[in-house]
Amino acid sequence: MMVRGATLALLAALTVSGTAAAETGSTLVLPGGNGEILALTLPAGWSRSFAGTEGSTTVVEWRKTDPAQSGEGSIAVTRIGGLGNSDPAEFIRDSVEAMKQDCDDVIQGHVRTDPAGTVRTALGCTKRASDGQGEMQLLHIAVGREAIYVARRVWPLAAYDKAHLPLSSAQIAEGGADIDDLRLCSLSGVGTACPAELAAAVKDQITDLSPLVLKSGGQ
């Protein structure tokens, strides 16, 4: 699959959409096609920093609205078309292999399946060869009929030792909560139906696969 490499290339060449403080606490909707959508409600204090599409992959990134908190990382949501009904374990394996190509060492957490069917794990890079920096990310993955969708909570870090992750348990728990509200549903009557309020909020607004942002209180 090797999808992470394509996603990273996209992140490097995205068209910047600009931050928008009014979007904090809003819901991002990524259409997948044929009525399938992914929705993620962002916690207050985050603003969209960019969005871009390359081929069948779309990425939308959010960062802290307060410039003083700019070092606290990002939330990135990715839709990769053509991977409907795929195995999330394969996506994770490919992500690890891609990360290994640029990292001194890679941390992989346990893979957990939630009652709703979404999958979670953690990946870390202790030190990148490209810039000498480290990184930690939590992944929340949903697999649909049309695409695979991945929400990431990412922390940029100084290079670190694998045995001593420079994030506290509280930081990791809080970061996981930032991407909890991930919902994969259908507007077309095929699969899990979207909640009535969400369906009403996006009615007539989805005309293609472009990301849609519902303002806070707009559902």
C-alpha cells in the first residue's frame, strides 16, 4: 500500500488555505463519495491551517489558535480514496515501514479496536535523519466503503531515547481525546446512517470530495 509516503509528499506540497479562528470547535466533514462522509469535531482552541488534495488523497490540518501554543503540534485528518474495506493493520504496517526509512528508531504502540469499529494506535520517530527532530503521533482510523480515513494528533519533539518518551501520560490522554469524536456514516442510506442533525447540516452542501467545515453551533 505504502500510502504514508504519498501522504507525506502531499503535506509538503499543500495549498495553504489560511488559519480561521472562527472555525475553532467546529466539525470537519470529509466526503468519501456515494454519500459516505467522515466527521470529526475539533476541540475549542484549534483553527484550520491548510487543506490540500493530490490524486485520491486529501489532508486537512489544524493547529492551536493561540500563537503561544504553536509548538503543541497539530491535528491532521486524511482521506485516502480507493482503500475502502481495506485492512487498517496493513495501513499501520506501511506507515511504520515508511517511517523507518527516515528515523533512527520507531515506536509502535498497541493496536486497539474501539466498540464502534475504529482503530487506534501510536507511532513515534525518535530522530529523523532529515532534520534531527523527533515526533510522536496518535492515530484514529476508520475504514469505509469508499476510502480509509485517518485522524492524527501529532507532537513535534526534540530527538529522544526510545525508552524515555518526552510526553506525560496526561498529555497523551489529552491528545487522544482531541481526536475521539470521529464519525463515519452515510447520507445515502447504505451503511450506518448519519445522525439527523449532521445530515441536515450538510444537506445540499456536498457537491464533490472537497472538505467541508461546519461552524460551531451550525449542526
